[in-house]
Amino acid sequence: MTTNDSNSIRVLIADDDEQILQAYRMAFCDNDATDLIETLGSLEAELFESHADGDDAPRFDVVACSQGCDAVSLVARAAREGRPFDVVILDVRMPPGIDGVEAGSQIRRLDPGVEIVFVTGFSDIPIHELALRVPPPVKLHYFNKPLSFMQLAESVAGMVRAG
Amino acid sequence: MPGRFASLSLQQKVSVTLLAVMAAMVLLSYIVLNTTVAPAFDNLELAAAEKNIVRAKRAIQNDMENLAAIVGDWAPWDDAYAYALGKNPGFEKSNLDIPTMTNLDLDLLLVYDAQGKLLWSYLPYNGETADPDSLEVFDSTHPKFERLVYHTDVTDHTDGLLLTGLGPMLMSSRPIIRSAKEGPIVGTMIMGQFLDSEKRTTLRERTEVSLTWHLLGGALPVDASLRNEIVAAGAGSFVYAATDSNIQAFGLLADLFGEPLMILQADTPRQISALGGSTVNGALMFLSAAGIVVAIVTWLLLRRIIVLPLERLANHITGIRESGDLSLRLNEERADEIGALAGQFDRMTLEVHDARRQLLDQSFKAGKADTAAEVLHNIRNAMTPLINGIDRLSKNFRFAGGLHIQQATEELADPACHPDRRGKLLQYIGSAFGHIQKTSEDAVNDLQVATRQAKQVEAILSDQERFANVAPIIESLELHSIIEEASLVIPNKDKPGIRLDMRPELKGFVIQAHRVGLVQVLGNLILNGYESIQRSQADSGSIDVSASLDEIDGQSVVRVTVRDSGCGFGEELKHKIFQRGFSSKQGHLSGLGLHWCANALAGMGGRVSAESAGPDCGAAFHVLLPGGIDGTRTVEKPSLSGRSTPAVERSGNAAIADFGEVAGGL
């Protein structure tokens, strides 16, 4: 699934659980809700001089896949097309293919500037080992499930703005 | 054969080998004795036989020399000289009388003059005086007559054996000359002695040799080939023939003309070879007896020093293999190689025992870690959509709660509301209701997701129940080692103030339990006691771990008691301490909890109870496990959880809690 917008944040999400991917989509690319909230926000500001939440909500161009090797291919293709991803969100365990750490390592070689976020329910790989395999540490992020993807989306937007 | 030998036991191999070595030794001794010792005796016997026949020959030679000496004394004598010339007729009467002849042991005396005329003869034979012609050699026509009767030189002489018509004789002939050994030769004097049976007896007595002689022309005691062999060997050699009882040595005797005359036989009894044979047999018997004794002693020593210890080692190994009990020790108190082997095997089994225990620990922990990781991963994944749905619902409802719908509605109801604002208010209300409707639709969707994810969590947990139903590995355990391992949970165990007493009698007990689980249970009880003492604000305290043998429903059980001097508990807590989540640690949970301990012990077929005389009076936890004293290692696993009577007796006013009463469902 791809949502295209020239001003949006390009995000690649890889997770082998379709339910998780659906939750990502709901959090990152519910543009109808965002449009509605923006409309309500502007009317409220005009009619009641109040400031509603979601006025400056970020928009995301999300690409989702379920395997690490697919994520690597998508990053490579995006780089070739001149539309690199801003952020890549990877699950650590994605059987039966390569795991998220290996995928992150390959992605880092393809795109040294991309922000890589690991989100996992459990990982037996220590963070310092992750930092060694997917450098640099400043562009490496780690979150444990369960977490709020809306908060994650805000964090991703913060990463892109800071980067 | 090698395969059959390989299939024998070590003891049989040793026996067979010793028998083979002993038989080989006896056979080798037999060969050596019969090829070296026995022939040496035979050679000695042959040497003795040769010596005998040499002695016999020498005796005959001596007689010959004596006879020659007598003739040599009588022939060169002036009286005999004159007699031969016919000038001393009294010579016969004064010298040639019979007593003189008898004293000289002569059988023959002949005196010839220079012309060969017989002057005097003396030839007694069978008690009568025989005619010299009967000797058949003193006939002038006899080819040997001249050699005997005529001498050309004063030193000339003829000595030797001669076969006469009356038998073989020793005969010596000398020319008759002056006493000054000067000629001319005036005659010949001949003396002789018969080699008859009397002579043979005399020679036998002198030489102590069984001596006989046989004329070549007469009947011989030997066959023709041996006769020819003796004759071919000549007078200087000997020929031997052996019978079972004698060594017969044969020598050839030639006459005074060098012609073969008779065979001399000396019989030597085979005493030496008989002695040699008995010596060899005796030696063989001795060696055989010595071999048997050495074999028996060696067998006994090998059996005692090697075979039996190896059998014990083999039985020990078999026992370990059959029982699987790696705690068994051989404890062979020996300083030799087998002792070292046994010691090495004990150390190896100890290391294997430790390694197996560590492997079990690791497997147990790794299994738990894998299970925990799997469950964590799956539940977190399942929880993620649920949490995000709730999060979105919360955000949407929070946004909806902040909408100004009521205010917009009131403004619309006001007729003074400007039409432009009215239009925007209507647009706002429409958008707000649109948002509420979408929020409602999302809520339905999110609740469906939440329901599905909750079911997924339930499915994940249900899947774990299959592990909960796996029985723990029950093994024979030495109680004291479990207590020592469990006591490691106490931080700063050597710190003064809190003393841990592990009673010596703990070493006598063996229990049937799941090792890792029991270590965790007892470690938890000890740690509870430690923390209870710390909470009691006392300056010092003690944790006492003891054990005793008990019997429940006819089953032998071991009661392990962990008694501390800590805060204890009152009547109000006795029904709570084994409940899930209970902690007396004032706001924080640590350790595995008594509820878990009770469950773990129930899984091992044991149970736990607790008692306390009240707050600040300390507490005691009793763990009952199947087992017994060392040496009675019970292998069956009696379950204690099914008994209906309380496991711990109630005494005084002590508050006693039995997990069977309070934990429920165990």
C-alpha cells in the first residue's frame, strides 16, 4: 500500500504480522480523519477562536511489506527513483526470511541517511550489538511492543524534522 | 579362536593364559632337559664306558709288561746263559722248579738254545704238564715260529697276544744273553700266561670292570655288521652298543704280529643315564609343580589385584548405566594404576554428573527463556493492535469531547446570527457530526479488533497449557547438596548478624524431586527467612535448616524444615501466605512467592506448610518430599498431595498454614 504526497513523510514499514501492519496504517495514513480534523480545527479557530488538536498533524506516505528482503528491495528501488524513504520501521523477527537487524544492516548500506526504527515484541539482540550492526546510533531507534503507533508517528515526524 | 578368546571374561582369559604359559613352560623344560641335560648324562656314561674299556686294555697291557719284565729279568742272566750253552745243568733244579713258576704266575716257560732246540719246557694245563706242541705255534714249520724263537739282537724281544692251540696267551720272548746285556745270543726264553676265565676274573677284580673277550674266530655276542665295524675301527678305537641296562664298549685286540685276534668287551651299567633320566624326570616334575604353584599364586594375585577390582569397576559402570545414578562412587582405596583408573572414573562421573546437572539447569532455564520469549513476542504483537485501537478511540473521543456543538447549536437558534456565520456554523456542525459518526464507526471496528486480539491472547495462553502439563524430571538427590546450592541465594552469606545453620544430618538424606525446582523452592524459603530477619529490626538472627524422616500413609518421606527467627506471622495471615500474589514484604514482591513454591512442590509429589507462634516469634516452613535415608534410595514417587489429613501437626497456639488448605486446586 502506498500513499503518495509530495509534502508527506515517506515511511517504509516491515512487519510479518498483518494485524500490526493494519494498526500501522490506521495510525499513519488515516487521511480522511486527518482531513476532517483539519477542517474542524480551522472552523473552530474561525468560529470560536480556539485551537483544536491536529492542526499541524503530519502526513505520511507509507509503504508496507511483510519481509526483510522486501524492505531492502523497496529501499533500493526508492533510492534509484530518487524518492528515498525518510524512515524505515522494521520488526526484528520476520520469519522465514532475514530478520529485521540484517535487513536494517543492508538498508543502512543502501541509504546511510535513512532513520531506522526497530519495533519488536521481543529481541534477544542487545541494543549495543544493534548499534554496531546498524550504525550510526543517532539514526537508529528502538521501541518495544506494545506501543502507541500514533505516538510513534509523532516520534517519526520529530525525527524527520530534527534530521 | 581369537574371537572365541575375545568373548571370554577377563578371569577366564587370565586362567587360559596362565594354563597355556604353564604348559609351554613344561614343554620347553622337557625339550631343554632332553636335548641338553639327558645327552650330557649319556655322554658321561659313554665316557665312563670308554674309560672302562681303556682300563681293561691297560690292565692286559700291564700284565703283558709284567710278563715281559720277568722274561727281561731272566733271559739276560749269566746262569741262564750258561744253561743255554749246556754248562749249568743245575740251573733247572735251582731255578726252574714248579714253586718258582707258580710264584711267577707263569703258564708257559720255554728255553731254546741258539739252534732252536727246546731245552726246557713248562706248560701246566688242566692239572697236567702239556706238550708245547699242543700250543700249535712252536712247530718249526709254523710261520711265526722263527719270530718267537730266533732273535738277532741282544735288545730284540717279541711281546704280545698269541692264539695257541690251548687258547689265547700273553707271550713274551727274549734272547738269552749275559747279565751284562752282552752277547752272543745263546738261546731264547719264552714266558706266557693264558687269558682264561681265571685271568678274566683277576682282571675284573683289579679293574672293577665287567670284562669279557671273544675270539674273532669263535662265537661272537654281536651281529656281523657290528663285528665288521669293530674290526674296521682297529685296535686304537672303540665301538659302543647300548642296551636298556648297559653300555657295551668294544675294543679290538691284535696278536703280537698285528693280526686281529679278539674283541674286548667292557659292560658299563647305565646307572648314569638312569640317574640322568630320574634327574630329568625329577626336574620336570619339580618344574611342573613349581609352574602349577606359580600359576595358582599368579592367578590368585591377578584375581585379587587386577581381576576383582576390574570386575568391581565393570559392575560399578553397569550399575551406573542401569540406574542412571551418576552420584554413585567407586571409592577404590588403592595407590596403583587401577586405583588411579577408579579415581579418574569417579572424577569423570562426578564431572558428568555436574555437567548433566548444569545441562538440565541450562535446558530448564533455556526452555523457560524460549517459552517466555515466545509468549512475550506473541502477546506483545497481539496487544499492539488492541492498544492502538484503544489509543485511537481515546484520541477521537477526546477530540469529540472538545467540539463546540452545543455552542454552535445555540448560536444557530439565535435569529440574530449573521447568515455567513450561520452557514459556517452549519458546516461546522456537519463536520462535527461527520467526525462523531466516523469515530463511532472506528470504535466499532476497533472493538472488533480488540475482541479478536483478546481471543488471540487467550489462544496464546491456552497454547502454553501444554507445557504446564509436562511432568518435571524427578531424580534422586542428596539433600545436603541441594540445601547448599539453595543457600547461595542469600546475599553476603558470611556477613555477621544472620547465621545460616545447616544441620549435619542433612547429609544422610536422599530425596526424590525435580532438582532445579527444589533448589528454587528451598532458596526462596531461605531467602524469605533472611528477609524476615532483616525486617524484624533485630541485630542478629538465625536460619536453621534441618531434616528428619517421617512417614505418611505408609510412605517414607523426608521433612525439611527451614526455621527462621524473623518476624513470623499471626493468626490473621495464616490463611493468606500461600495465596497468589501474597507478600509480607511491605510493598514489594521478591523471589518466586510461596504460592509458586507450593505449586512446584505439588508437581514433585510433595507439599509445604508453615507455622509461627506469632508476630516477632519467627516462622518455620516444612517441606515434605518422597525420600529416605541414604542407602534406601526409594525410586518410586509417592504423591503426598492427595492425603486428606494435615501434613503438619498443630501444637499450642501456633498459627499453622498448610498449602493444601489455602492454595486450593493443587
